[in-house]
Amino acid sequence: MEQMMEILEDVRKHPCIYLGQKSVVLLYAFISGYAVCQRRTTGMASNASSGFEKFVKTKRKNIKILK
């Protein structure tokens, strides 16, 4: 998990390098990809995205769309 925190810190500092642009959706895709890679290389499921999807859904509900 420490390695993931280091990667996320790098993403925070340089989001366009890792994600292409600042986006929660792209960040989720990045974290999900990391989890898949961990599972395939180590045979163990990563908890990298645990709770993140719920966080994003909560945040999206709180954002008011202007019409």
C-alpha cells in the first residue's frame, strides 16, 4: 500500500502526465488499472481502489449541475 501512496503522490503532483488531464474518472481508471496489474502479477487482489468508487459517487451526488 505504501507504493500506491507514493504513486498517488506523483499523480497529484503531475496529473497530466499520468492521466492526460485532471479528472476523477480518469483517476479511478488509473487506480483500477493498477489493481488489475497487481492481481495479475502477484496473484493477490489489491485494495487500491477500495472505497474510491463510493467516494466518487458521493462527490458526484453533491455536485449541483447548473442549467
